[in-house]
Amino acid sequence: MTSSLKRCSGSPGLMLFPKDGSCVLYNPKEGTFQRKLGDFSGCRFLANSGNWLLLLDSGSNLYMVDAFSEKKIRLPSLESIDSADCIVKCVGDREFIRQDSDSIFSDLSADVWKRVRCGVPGHSYMSFCKNGDSHYTDIPLFHHQDLHWLDGLSEMVLWGTRLCLSTSRRYVRVLDLSGPQGFFKDITDGTPFPMLSANMSCDSSIAVTTSGQVMLVESDPCKRTCFRLYKKNPDIENPDLFGHTVTEVYSLDGEALLLDLGFTVPANKALGIEPDSIYFTRPIVPANAHLPTLTSVCTTLQARPSIAFPILTR
């Protein structure tokens, strides 16, 4: 689905984090900064989900903060990870190592963020905690050799209290995290299913709709001007016998996909969220530039124009 880059009627706002440690709200359609959301000097931004930011402060403390209300939720130290196979230690200024019997993984705080997007080969676990938990709980990423297709992690999306994982071989697992501390349960519907298309050279990720359906999203790796969306092919009973296991779809049923966050939201004209649209950011490196810039883009799945909003200099 290739689209020209023209202007449409609106856009959700973007939260940006200047080097001075502040957080500002940016209107990509108008190219203006609307308001300053807070001052987080000395903190390291690790991730966000909507208006909730995951921060690591100068004292190596992890916490989440609502960028609009500044409500803060302190999280357990990474050293509290409850694991029978390894220990986590703070070894310097906001640096951690995770040591097991075979290896040591350093700079764990940054690693948590990198694994969300691309996965890190060799890691045996991922860890999670919920509001009110006193420690993190490990989720194993490697299984018995008979279940090797469930090994590894390439993408994950948190949808409510469910964690949707894509393994190294693109099999989708769904975990329920809604129980008491330390609880998680694999609730994958039926046999884990691989999301495999014919375009293996494309950049790919998973996304979850408001109904909980997991979709495969593919785009051209260079400019991200072409997107394809897929859902599980319901006619395939044994995916191991097929090289392509998904069927392409051409609509989000009136919803909009926030690709950077990995889920869809209802369209809302008042907020500038157009139906059957994909909102995302992409880095662009202009000629003779040493640092990339960032542009916010809205592309549509129907026969309507797409837009590239004003470019942001990092």
C-alpha cells in the first residue's frame, strides 16, 4: 500500500524529551510546542505507554510517572528480581548486570527497552512487575527442546493485563498477568500460531486491536511509505505445513493503529485520529547531517491521501 505524502485533517500529539530533561507536548500538524509537561532532569527515559513514562533516576531508582498529572508509582529495584537461576547487581551509576551460570548481561536498564523492539539473542528470561508488587517475576523465554518454536523474543505488546509475545520464529504467545504477585499463565488460544507472510525481507512487528486480535504489520525497511497488515489465516489448521500462514487485510474496521505503541484505538475526529489510519514516527537523515531528525507520519489504508507532518530536529 504505497501512499503519497500530503496533509490530512489532524494528528495526535507527540511527547518529546529534550536533552535538558524536560518533557513537552508537540503538535505535529501545526509544528508547534503546546505545553511543557514536566521537568525530569537527571532521569533516563526508558520507555512509555501513552502518558505513562518509565524512568530511571540518578539514584538508580525505577519509577513510572504520569506526564500530565505527575502522579508517580515507584517500582521495585531491579535487584529484587525473583529468580532461581541468576542474580542482578547494581555495579555503577545506573548500570546493572544480570549474572547466571553461563554469562553476564550488562547495562540491564537499557536492555529492558531494547528487548521490547528487537529482542536480544541469548537471554533466557524477561521480568515483569505490576503496581503493588514487591519484586519482579521471571518469565522463561526458552523451553523444552520439543517446544523450540516458542523460544526467544522478537516483539511484545502489553494489552491490558495480557502480554502478547512474538517469538524468534514469529509464533505468537498470549500471557495472562492478571493474578496475584508472581502469577502468569499462557492463555494462547489453541496451538501457538506463527505469523508468516511472503515478504520476509520487510520490517515487521505485531499489533493488537481493541478486540484483542493480534496482527502482523509489515513495512518497507527504508522509508516506511508502504504498509501491509495481516491476520491469522483461519483456514490453516496445521501451520507447520505452510510457509505463509496469514491473510492480508485492507481495513482496521474504522480504528487507527498507533504503530510505535503496538495497538489500535477508536477513531476520534475531535482528536484528529482518522479511521483506518496508521500513525508512526520515523527517523530521517538529511544530506550532510550528522544527527537524524524525526518526522511524524499518518498513512491511510483506503484511497485517501497520507501526510508527513513537520520534521523534528532531535
